[in-house]
Amino acid sequence: MSKQPTPAKELTIWEDAQKMIEKARRDGVETVWDRFAQQQPGCKFCELGLTCKNCNMGPCRISLKENGKMQRGVCGADGDVIVARNFGRFVAGGAAGHSDHGRDLIEVLEAIIEGRAPDYKITDEKKLRTVAAELGISTEGRETIPIAEDLVEACFADFGSRKKELGFVCRVPEVRQEIWRKYKVMPRGVDREIAEMMHRTHMGCDNDAVSTMLHSAKTALADGWGGSMIGTELSDIIFGVPTPAKSQVNLGVIKVDMVNVLVHGHNPVVSEMVLAAARDPQMLAQAKKAGAAGINIGGLCCTGNELLGRQGIPMAGNHLMTELAIVTGAVEAVVVDYQCIMPSMVQVAACYHTKFITTADKARFTGATHISFNTATAAQQASEIIEMAIEAYAVRDQSRVEIPVAPVDVVTGFSNEALLNMLGGSLDPLLDAIKDGSIRGVVAIVGCNNPKFQHDSQNVGLAKELIKRDILVLATGCITTAAGKAGLLVPEGSEMAGPGLKKICSALHIPPVLHFGSCVDNSRVIHLCGLIANALGVDISDLPVWGASPEWYSEKAVAIGLYCVASGIPVHIGTPPQITGSKLVTDIALNGLEELFGAAFLVEPDYAQAAEKMDERIIAKRLALGLSA
Ligand code: XCC
Ligand code: SF4
């Protein structure tokens, strides 16, 4: 007798998702939840981080019984060393993802300068000059191109091994820099720290868990203040700084009478071109000829966030919605770059008329249509993609189409620049609001979904619980769609906020949860914390701020969490990483980091409890600053 599947209502809090899970079941499409169930129970050794396959004398695993055999791997590594090594590689994976993305933007800027990217341009010269000046590049009386050339050089140099400190460390308060120097975690070069982590975790190198954990922090810092920050800043320079705009979210943004193209992944380089091609009158005419009312671009995950923030392009869904978006039967093409794209999307697309198009040579999917995207021919390639989608529209089976809900309105496109602009050019009004307690604290909730939780229950629950307490929430990554669907990304959302935050939101006409971009854009959050700390003359760890990722899943999320912690921002996570097999490493994550960096991780699967604990610390920090609780 086969087991009844879990009711869709238990898997996700959203109506659009529930309906599409049910449709997937009817259509015979396997989803992430089916595979999650198949994987249960998971391997205990792996869950605890107590397995090692770093060499071929193994694989090894450490006994779960304290006095049992197998307390050490074949080489002699104990559980602490194995857990720390695994964690270090996990962080390196995340840092590599963000940073390689950042490097791709440097290459695009270089190609623009050299005339090899005719379809791209420098959109925000002002930001180019500001960032260049911060990095010590002279801008006075110089033309744009030579400044951009120097900026490209400076950014590339941050990836190498010739520097003692990354360029954007200039944004870090002096006291914090001193802490990093003291514990030898000052990031020197993005690639260098990642490569050194791989070296350290080879058999027979760094066999001290504390030492490996410190290098994990250094690697994460190289991501946050290096690779990610470069990714954000150069994306702003090339495509424009996000400014507030209206848009919509949920599967209702997919239109029954349009050619629907969803962009998915992280890098705006491809998706911006796909958007431009979709707006081309010639393409539009072709779509109309095929019987469609128009061409509709929607976002998924962080590529979606990039387009949402800069271009107001609607967001179809977050991580766990990506398969379900195709299940609507109305998606002609999913165009992806890299990261967080479930390999299963190829199979789901094959169940419908959907073209699954990959564009990055470093992210190939067997069975996909691959277009090796090149900045030299970007516009033409983007047009080819749109043409494929129009062709697919002609063979769409309308009887299989189901668009489950109507879209919800959002306001998006916040950034530090937009925030400053709204505040009249100075941080003072924000600082005053923090000082008088209208805004008691600030929490950045960072993306991700994980089938270990009812989809978005924790993301939305935590955001609501925090704003109720007059804590301003910044949203990056996949929580954006969740907050939007919950009505938290419109000014009216402040009805759900406490009286202080509500007052500020009404005065500025802003939502209580501000969309701050993609996961790479958490660099905006640490930058903002640096600005606030400097303005108050304190360290970042003195601020009433938190990071949180209640439903995190990815290596990148841990890299973000760790660079926040090492920067002095404590971080709440809903599930622990695979480290709990080592008491020592777990204790470092939960307590030891606090002693070094003035911030640590809080693991709490229940959002209400988490909000309570976060608030306790916010109160303590406020009192220490001489402010009311
Ligand atoms: Fe990926 Fe960035 Fe997480 Fe969403 S939030 S699941 S990392 S897409 Ni960043
Ligand atoms: Fe086993 Fe040591 Fe090799 Fe890891 S490095 S697989 S613990 S022998």
C-alpha cells in the first residue's frame, strides 16, 4: 500500500504553491517535496558533520558513541577536526559562488571599456566615481573611462594574492579592522582565502578546529567585503542603482495570454539583456503574430531580485516556487544563469512545452538548451532566446494552463543610496528614529527556502513578529517574494507594525519591510551597518541589529551568516549547519565567536522564540548605547 502524500497545505503557507503542488501531482510531476520525503531518514553521520571524504584512505566516519570505536578517521583526524574542515569547505563554496559572480561583473565592465560589449554601458557614472574615490582612485578632472579602467584593476586585484587588505575594508569601522588584524582574519584576497581554505582542509594541514574556524571567518569576510560587494557595486554601475518602484509578486504575474519568460539564477548580465529584447518592438510584433498579447518577463530567485530592484520586473516566486512556476503550464521559457537552480527544472520543463535555456558555460544542465552567452553578442543572443519562447507559445496547450492566484502589489528597489535619498541626503533621520525608539532595531532577513520547514512559514512569521516590535526589516534574496505575498512590501503593510515603525513608515511612505536586493546585496547591509556605526562612533557589534535566515539552505547563506557575525552582526538561523557532531565547533559558533567578534549565531527553529531572543539582545544593545529599551 502506498503512503498518502502530505497535504499541500502542510508543505507551504501559500495558496499559489498549494494549488500548483496539487496540479503537479495530477500532472505526474515530481517536486522538491517528493524528493525530500524520499531522502528521509537522512544520514546521521552526515547531519552531524562527522563524515570525511577528503582522501582515499577513507571515507571515514566518527562514532556517535562517546567511547565507541572509530573516534578518529584513518589519518587520525578527530571529530572536531573533521567537522571544522567540512564547515570550512562549506563556507568556501558559498564565498566562491558570490565572488565568482562578482568577478563576472568586473569582466563585463572591462569589456564595456574595451568596446567588446556594445549592448552594455556604464549607467551610473556618479556611482562609478564615488566607488572609485573610496578605493583611492583619483577622479578629479578625469574622464569616465580611465577611472573605470582603474576601478577594474583595483577590483581584479582584490581577487589576487598581492594585497594585505581588500579595498572595501575602508568601509569598515577602525575598531573592527583592529579586531580582524588581532585575530589574523583581515581578508587579503578573495581567491586567496578560498584557495587557502581548500589547502588547509587537505589531509595533514590545519588540524586544529579553532584555527580552521578562524580561517572560515576570514574566507567569509573576503566574500562579504570583497566578492559580494564588488558584485553589488559593479552591477549598480553597469545597470543602475535600485530606486523605489512598484511591482507585483506571486504566480499570478504569469499571464495566460502572453509569452511568459522567467529569468532565474543570480547574475543580471543575461537577464537585463533578455528584458531589453522582450521590449524590442520587433519581438513584440512577432509575439503578436503568434497570437500572444505581448511578452512578459518574470523573475525567480535572485536574478529576479536584481530585475525587481532595478527594473520593477515582477517576481513569480522564490526558491521553492521555481518548479511550481513551470507547473502553471504557461511558461514558454526559463532562462537561467547560475546558482540555486534545481537540476530538476529540466525534467519539470520537459513535462510541458517549456524551453529550459542555460546561458553560463560554468552552469550546464544535461538536457537543457544551451546558449553560451557572450557579452559581445548579448543582444542578439537575447533575441534568439525570446524567439524560442515565441515559438514555444505556439505549441502551448491552453487546456493544461492554470494560473492559481491574482498578483499582489509590492514596492521594491531600496538601496543605501535610495534610503539616503529618501532621508534627505543624510542618515540623521534614521539615527534619530533609532535613538528615540521609533525604530528599535534593524534586522536583515536573508533569503532561502528549505523543505525542512513549511515553505515561508518562518520567513513570514519572523518578519511579522519583528515589525510588530518596531524593528525595521530589510529583505534580501528569497524572503522578498514571501514578504511581498504577505503584504509587507507596501506602505499599507505598516498596519501590521508597532506604533513607532508605523509612524516612520507613514511619514516616509515606505513599507515596514524594505526590499534590499539579492543575496549578493547583503553587502549593502554590512555597508549600511558600517555607515551607522561610524556615524555613531561605535563598532558594528554595538548596534541593535541582527541578520537572520530562518529557512536557509545554501552554502552561500552560511558564508553570508559568517561574514555578518565576523563583522559584528549576530545571526539567527532556523536550522544548524552540519556541525553539531563537534561540541567544540558548535560552541565556537554559538559562543566563541561572540568573544572574538562580539556577535555569534543563534539557532532557533521557532520564529516566535527567535524574535524574542533577538529582541532581548536589541534591548541590551540599546541600553548599552544609553537609549531607552
Ligand atoms: Fe538561493 Fe539567492 Fe537562498 Fe534564494 S536566497 S535560495 S541562496 S536565490 Ni539568496
Ligand atoms: Fe579519513 Fe583522514 Fe582521509 Fe578524511 S582525510 S577521509 S578522516 S583518512
